[in-house]
Amino acid sequence: MKKLFAILALAAVVLAACGGGKKKVAAPKVTTTTASTVPPPPVSNNGDPLTGAPAADPDAASRPALVVKIDNAPNGRPQVGLNSADIVVEEGVEGGITRLAAIFHSQLPDQVGPVRSARTTDILVASPLNHPLFAWSGSNADFVKLIREAPLTDVGVDAKGGPYHRDTKRPAPYNLFASAKGLFDGVSGQAPPAVFTYRAEGEASTGDAITSAHLQWKDKVTTLVDWAWDAGSGTWKRTENGTPHVDAAGAQVGPKNVVIQFATYHDTGYRDRSNTVVPEADLVGEGDAWLLSDGKIVKGHWKKGAAGDVTQFTDANGQPFKLTPGQTWLELPKPGDATVA
């Protein structure tokens, strides 16, 4: 754990950007934490640890999770394999744009991508997952060192190039894709722990009825995300900047759950090529959280005592959020940057 804290302290001063222009301009914030003994919440219905549902792949129980850093810029969409992820984390990066950390375990798509560069926030996302595989592309030497020392298995393009290929029909750098199964070749590990608590079969949902949620990441540009409840499918349909968010197969993104974890961001002390602040989400600490599930909202709290802990999401009574088994999107907007109706 001491080694992990040292890694994260260094992570706060590293730019995980693709290509050049990685200029350090200020002393960054360094967060120190203490170890926590809070256990991860159980999966209440004995399903896959990341979905709470029976795993679609019988090999899932014996393999680690796979975290893939996926582009979310307009030129990076439509993404490939995104709707097969168990959990998708959307984080703010430079200038008001977002990128996705897609976490696969219960099933593996044939291809995933476009794979892009990582950020220091990703180490905090991956650290509780029991040494997951981490697929990414492009960075500076300092961040390469961080990845190789972090509690994960580096299967990025520089470490494991074979499963990657370029799609010549797409513009670079938005055209790097990987074989999800190929990333596991020669790699062993253990399944991730439970991340959320799920309702048991027949257990009623709680919360106040809503029909939609609106989020924003705003800086030099603005990323607008809308989630609309679709009772027919029991999912939340995603729209981004006014356009339905579909994958490469034409299927609209529609998870069973959306967890909104309000998080502050700090300046890492680096700038990208356009001299824009490179941020890192403050995911060790606590704050407000909302659960959107079954057409309802539950407002509560999140808490994470140390980098390797599973984040605890609880309602106003201190009880764990209970999700619908299935895919979950975890959103990381700043406080005040989400509304519901």
C-alpha cells in the first residue's frame, strides 16, 4: 500500500497525454490518504461481480477485469465494443471533453476502441479492481513508468502490440483498435471484487420517479450528456451534444444504471498542446452521489478512504445503493453539473 501511495503522489504531477506538448507549469496538488478497512459491498444475487447478473461467458469467473481507455471525441465515435462493457466510467479531461474507461469482465467483445491515451485518474479507477488489465495508447515516459508500477497489468499498445491494429477507414489518431480476447493471451489473474450492490430477484426498487438527467463538462468546449428513461427496455438511453450515442453496430448506449459521482478536479500542473489544464479527478475522499435505476433517483453519498478501496455508495440512511443487475455507467461530473427532471 505504501508503494501505491507513492505511485499516486507521483501520478498527480504527470501528464498522461498523447504526443508532445507536455509542459509542466505549476506545483500540483498532492493528496495523501490513510488505509481503509471498509470491505467492498457484496453482490447480493451471486452474479458477476461487476454486473450482478449471470456471466454471459463461463470463463469470466477465472479471469481478471480489462480496463480499456476509449476515445469519446466526435471523431472517435461510434465506438466499438462499448455496449459489451460491464461498467463505463466517464471522466473529464482537458478543456471540457470527456474520455471513457470501459471495464470488461462478464463478456468480451471481438474488438474494442478507439483506444487512446490514459490519464492519472485511470489509476484511481483501476486500483480497486484486483490488478486488472489496462489497455491504452500514447503517453510520456513518466506515465509509462506509473502504469508499470501501478497495481494493474499493462497491456497497452507499447507493451503488447500484437492484438492492436489500425483501421484505415478512420482518421488517426482515432483509429486504433484491439482484440479484447487477444489482450488476455499469456496473461493470468483473478476476478475483480464487487463494485456495487444489486437488488435481489423480486426486490423492489426505491427512490423518486424521474424521466431524465442532464450533465455537463464545460471549459473551452462543452460536453453535454442526457440520459432518458426508457420504460420499455428498462434502460437509460444516452444522448451526447444532442445526438443519440450509438456504437459501431448502431445500437444506442442504454445501461440499466447510471451512477453520478460528483467529484472535484485538481490541476496536475501540466498543460496539453493547446496550453489547456490537464486535470485529475479527486476520487479519494467523499461527496454527493446519485443513483439512476428503474426510472428512479436515489440521492446519497460516496466515500473512498484509500486508492485501493472500492468506493462506497450509500443512500440518505447510510444503506448501500441497490442497482438493477446489468451494465452501469459511472459519471464523474463536478459538483453542481448535473440536474434531473
